[in-house]
Amino acid sequence: MTGWLTDRRALIVGAGSGIGRAVVTAFLGEGARVAVLERDEQKCSAVRAAHPEVPVTCGDASTRAANDDAVAAAVESFGGLDVLVNCVGVFDFYRSITDLDADVLDDAFDEIFRINVKSHLHAVKAALPALQQSAHPVVLLTESTSGYYPGRGGVMYVASKFAVRGLVTALSHDLAPHIRVNGVAPGGTLGTDLRGLASLGAADRSIAAAPDRAEELAARVPLQVALSAEDHAWSYVFLASHRARGITGDVIHPDGGMGVAGAPRKRR
């Protein structure tokens, strides 16, 4: 793939690591001009060092101010905005309702929905005026296999990703015919720095640290592959490109065939 996004102006929210960082690299490789919003200062510095040409805004994507600042930086640098991608997320490490103490439920719910859902709304709201001026605007939100199959997250994470599915449906309807809105629902991902909830004492816990993660990811899907952030990034490239101009309100599932019925076959 070469030049699929030539001169497209993109803002990637949650771009400091994992899928978001891979999307930055893929978009740049396909000719896009890219701006970034990221909360973690060290990750912001790493993006600046790797890509000095990329405007980086450090701020909390679940707030209006950070999204307004990031959109303003992109528009100032590029003269407009064509593509908004949100890859922000936090995980609950498979907490079922029976594993949640009642005294932390309120804080945990507020935290996960603030980050996993409200960040998407703030990003779209902030970017909307600039996107409306684009000839071919696109919004891409990050869903998850957790929003389609039970057991791929805890009760709050699954619920929050169902909410993102709802955002894709509602926004694609509300913003048609001018703005296309789609989702990408990755399966388990190698190398992602997806963290836990601070309200559950897991802010420093990363899913990437799980033992034997590659083997576990491959074993759970029919294709028996452990997909990386770089694998997932190409779904965003396609949906952001003019080649997907007839697609809105839909989702791509780079998940190794999670939806195929039956147990995965063993390799021969």
C-alpha cells in the first residue's frame, strides 16, 4: 500500500502507544499529515522524538479542553482536518459483577465510561466544525471484540465498548451524508499498553505484561494468529481512505476470526 492517504489531514487521539501509535506510523507511511493527542507526557516526548513533523498535544482526551487544543493544533498546522481517529481506552481486567465491591462501583463506572466513551464524544464534538469543512471527512472510533462477545472483558469494559458501538451507529446517522463514521473492533493485541482502572488500583497494570500472551491470543481464535497493533492499523487506513467512500455506520473486525462458530482447529 502506498499513498492511500496522500495529503489527508488526520488527528489521532490516544496515539502514544499500542494501536494509536501504530495508526500514526501507518498514516504517515500512506502520505497523511498527522497530529496527535496523548495524555502521558513520556509518550508525548517519544512521539515528538520519532516524528518531529507531528504536532503533539499533551492532555486528557476525556476533557473538552484537550480535544479543543488538539484540533486547533491540527488545523493551525495543516489548514484543516479530514480524519479523526480515537484509540483511547482503559481496561477492567475481566472484573465480573461478582468481583466488584459495591463501594468502588460508582468510581469505577465513572472512570471507565469517562475514558472509553466520553473521550470519543468530546473528540467528535471538538473536530466537527473542521470536519464539516473537509471534502471527504471521516470519523473512526475504536470498538473491541468485547463489544460483540462475552468474556473478552469485564462487565464494565464490555458495557463501555457496547456504548462505542452505539456512538458509531448514532453518529453515522446524524452526520450523514457528509461525514462517514465507522468503527474498528480489534481483538486481543500484542504489545498494547492498555492499562487498568485507577479506581480499582490497576492504573500501573498493563495487559501487555500478561504471561504467554502471544500463545494465549493465538489459541483463542480460529486463525490461530496473535495480532499486533500494526496489523490492526491497516483497517484504519482503509476506512480513512477514499476507497471506503461507500461505507458508514459499519465496523471492521481484525480479530483472527472470533465470530466464526466452533473451536479453532489445530495447525497441521
